[in-house]
Amino acid sequence: MLNWLRRKPAPAANRAGVEAAGRALNAGEDAHAIELLDAHLRRHPDDAQALQLRAVAACRASDFTLAEQHLVAAASIDPDWPDPSLTLAEVHLHHARYDAAVDALRAALAAAPQRIDARRRLMFALGMAGRQPEAVQVYVALRLRAQGFDPPDNPAAALMAQARFVDAEAFLEGQLRHQPNDARLHLFLGIAREARGRRGPAAQAYREALRVDPACAPALRRLGFALESDGRMDEAMRNYRAAVEHAPDDPGALSDYLAILHYLPDIPREEFERSYRAWDERFARPLAHDLPAPANTPVPDRRLRVGYVSADYFSHVTRHFIEPVLEHHDRLQFDVYCYDNSPVDDAVTQRLRALPLAWRACQDMDDATLARTIRDDGIDILVDLNGHLPGHRLGAFARRPAPIQMTWLGYPNTSGLTAIDYWITDSVIAADLSEQHRSEELLPLGGFFMPFRPGPLPEVAPVPLQSLSQAQRACVRRMVAHPARAAGFATRALRHSLDRPR
């Protein structure tokens, strides 16, 4: 909100009052800041940065009418600077003017589509405005961007950032009429369609990208995901494997391949072992000495610092398992740090962030910066909660920023990293892992390896025996990689349901 020197600075002689006002606001000396800014604006009424600062001061004084006037003027004077529109959106949100907030956030994103904070606020504003389908589209687009599928060279990036996916799709289709053999345009069209939930047309766009360029690894990965979502696991696996072959330096492609293997029967142990070792050798071991060794002091009886790294600190199923852990840590023995790589910031995020712990948003950090941050925080035990699933930060773990590193909870297999020391599990699962490849030492807990706290539960209703429910269809559909097993399971389940007295 106070990045007021980034655009169109006036001559140095005219900036002294604005600079002093900025310092005064940061110091909480609002009255002095207002005096300086009013004097400056009488001489320079078209100074967007001064108007923005004056609006901030007005907001602090609850003079939102004046703030809104200054922000509208600042945005009009310098439409390429997103900050006035972002601040204006917050004023609208404060007054529950959600549609107006959406408009202001879209204006900010038209100027700066890379502002992920604005895209998260746009999702929130759309949700509060009751425009849930649009909010979901922003969420999907944020997930895709977090996985590297919405790069800045997308010519529709500004439209997609504003959640104008229909416009983005129409624009890209128009571009393709003139450039039908541009694989990247087909890829971006697929992403726009996927964000809208149009999975079939998205898959067709990815196929067109691959017709033009069979080695387009991002298209192979997105088509693989579409096939996986339809339960076509063998085809999905072939696409993921082709992506690895065409992009051997892309850690995300190999992580996709590792994850899909869990849904396929009869994958040889050697294939798991070879693939996990390949990830470690290509993407982890070369980074082992990227950082100085952790400088943690072995002082007896001091509180240990435990860090949890996750991309799921939001309304994701993982919250049911991690929230009770974060709540009930013994604060006399542990300082807790959360490293948040979540694509969105919602009510669950806010609830977790309010707990007595240190919160580090790391969505905009690369792996090297995140590793340095963890090391500088003096973390003693670092815990990965994602494994090879989307949003993971194994590249930070590879640099070994903490003396003890573990994996837990979010992934049903080894990380494969020699830099991760322990795999937290339980005694029952550990007994079943004796023949399975793993890079970590097992750390079995006495009971079940994770707690579970259900969310709000609906009232119990009669089971719909006349037809399969949506949830039942989803369960059977997810098993189509095992057609014989799925058929037997479904038959037994239906017989059991139908045989029960009504």
C-alpha cells in the first residue's frame, strides 16, 4: 500500500514533502503526514502517489468518502499503477460493496497481472459477492499458475488474471485463427478452458498443441491430468512419462509421473525405485551444498523450532489432519513455524495464521530463497507435508536448511530424497513397508500416524438405494485403473446395499 515511489516520480525538489509524509505514516504520525500531503497536493494535485498516501491516511481516520475520492483520482491519473485500485478494493470490501471491489481488483490486475495477492483478493471478493463459479475459476487458475502453467508470456495473461476466462478463451481462439500452428497458443487455450471447468474442450486444446509440437511437455502434463481426472490412468501415465522424456530437467514432470504410479496396479518395485532415485539424483543431490550447514546450537532444554512446509493451508482436505496438530503443540517445548505455499488465502488460512505460531508466506519465494529463510529462522526439525504432489517444495529440502528433515501426512510414499531423514508413519503401516523402496528411516508412531478432525457434518439422511449417489459414482470411477477389481468391488457394494432392509 505504501509503494508510492514506484511510478512517475516528480522532480526531486517536489518529492521531499511526500517522502517525509511516507515516513510519518510509517511512524504512526498521521496528523503530520496529512499536513504535509495536503500542502503538497495544493501545489501538485495530479500526483498519484501523494493521492494514494492521503487516501491511506483518510482510511486510518475512517474518512472513507475522502479516501475513495483520492483513490479514484489516483487510479485515473496513473492507470498503470495498481496500488490505488488495490486500496480502493479494500475500501469497497470494508463496506461490503463486493461487486465494486471486484471491479477495482480487475483494474489493478489489468495493470499488474502478476500480482498474486490481488488475484487471491479477487477470489475472495467474488465469493463474498455470491459469484461462486467465478471464484472457483480464479482458484483453478491460481492452482495452475502455482504449478507453472500460466507463464507471463501468455498473451491472455491479463485477461486470465482478471478472471475474464470467457474473454481469454475468445481472444486465444481469435489468435489461433491466424496462427493455427502455434503450440503455445493451443496450450494457453487449454488452460483458459480448464479454469472454466471445460475439461473436455481443454483436453482437445492440449491435443492440438501436441499435434503441432509432440514434445510440448506442459501440454503432455495437462492432458495427463485431464485423463487422470477421467480415470484413464494408463493413458495418463503414458502422457506423464512422455513429459519426463521430453523435459528431463523439469522436476514437476517427474513428480507428476511418480504420483500417478500409485493408481496403477502391478508397477514393478524396480520402476518405483528407479524413478525416485532419478528425482533425487537430478534435482536434489546437486543442491546438497547450496547452503552452509545449519548453525543450530545444541543447547540442552531449549525450545525446539519445528517448521511445517505445505501448499494446503486452506480449505483442502489436509486441514482436517494438520489443524489439530498446530493447535495442540506444546508451546513450552516447541516454537512452531508454518511455511505457506498455498495458492489461495481463505478462512481456513486466516484461522491457522491466528494460532500462536510464526507464519511465512512463501508463494513468491523460489526454493533457494525459501531454504535460506528456513535456515535463518533456525528451524531444528523441518517437516514436508506434500511429498511429490502439486505445490511441493522439495527443492528447498534438497538444500538441507534444517539439521533434521522429515516427510509426513500428505503423500502415501517415500519422498525419495536422501536429504530427508525420516518418514513419519505408524507401526501398522511400517510393518507393511518392509519390502518397499524408501530413502528415509521410518519413524512409526504408536497409534495411527495422523489425527483427524471432521468438519461440520450434515444431518444423517436415508441412503439413496435406488440409484448410485454422486459420491458413490466418484469412488467407483476413481478405480477404473483396476477394472476387474472395480467391477468386483462395485458388485459387492451394490448387493450389500440392496440386501439391507429398508
